[in-house]
Amino acid sequence: MKILIAYVSFSGVTKKVALRLKDMLNADEEEIVPLSVYTSKDLDWNDKYSRSSIEMNDDKSRPGFHPLKLNPLDYDIIFIGYPIWWYVEPRLIDSFLDYYDLKGKIIIPFATSGGSGIAGSLTHLRNLYPSLNIKEGLLLNDHIDENKIRALMR
Ligand SMILES: Cc1cc2nc3c(=O)[nH]c(=O)nc-3n(C[C@H](O)[C@H](O)[C@H](O)COP(=O)(O)O)c2cc1C
């Protein structure tokens, strides 16, 4: 089974987890890079007019990203990593899932957060993409339980 770890990370926390998963699972990894990089101002959740606030207030927002160098369609299992934003996935993840048709793939979300769980994002993703096989995700704020991860891959 070929495994890809695709992720977004705005301050490096999710990226660190993605790189550990890559080593653990002997997977390929690539960051989903936004066309326009998010500044710290863009990430200010206290400002309701910041870019992240505006995007997250609009369920239809789909910020652009650079297509990956790797082709996700070449993989059987795709881990999708992101920070929790306002209890769900950043819209950039929805842009990614709109762009690539991952029907038939095993999709395993993972997230980091300041404390919120991953459940809100799973509900949101499954509503948006009912035809995708989206497994129970994992919040990986602390340690990575390899057994749990391998169980999701089956
Ligand atoms: C715009 C924005 C919204 C956020 N919303 C939440 C949230 O709802 N719950 C939470 O626990 N953390 C929230 N966070 C914190 C991030 O999920 C957390 O810092 C994450 O580990 C950052 O990962 P990254 O460095 O890979 O971007 C938010 C951060 C930002 C920038």
C-alpha cells in the first residue's frame, strides 16, 4: 500500500507531526502550500476581519494552493493533516479535496490544536464529501500511537 501524508501547517506544529508520521509509516510527504502565504495578521483569530476569520466565516471559501508535486492519485492511503481552526479544518483542506478526486482512497485525517478535538472537522468533511472514505481521524497533540494509526489503515 502506498501512503501519502499531505498537510497544511501555518506555524509548523502540524508539519512536525507529519514528518514523524512519514518516518513511522515509511510514507511520502508533501505540504499543501497556499498560493498566498498566511501572515501572522492573517492568522489572528481575535480579529474578525483577518483573512482566517473571513475564510472561516464563509463555508464556500476555497483559498488557492499550489498543486502538489506528488500525485495523490498514485497512493492508496492518504493522511490529511491540518490545525483545527474554529473547531473544523481550514478551508485550504476543502480546496485540496475539491481539486483531487480521492474517491476509492482510504483517507485518514489528523490534526493538531490548542485543545479542541478533531470531531468537528470529521463531521464537516463527511458532510462536504459524502462519497469519500474518510476514516476516524486522530488528534495528535501529544504522542503518536502507532497501533491506533495502523488500525485506521485497514
Ligand atoms: C485562525 C485560527 C483558529 C484556531 N482555532 C482553534 C480552535 O478552534 N480550537 C483549538 O483548539 N485551536 C485553534 N487554533 C490553534 C491551532 O489549531 C494550533 O495552534 C495548531 O497546532 C497550529 O498548527 P500549525 O502550526 O500546523 O498551523 C486556531 C489557530 C488559528 C490560527
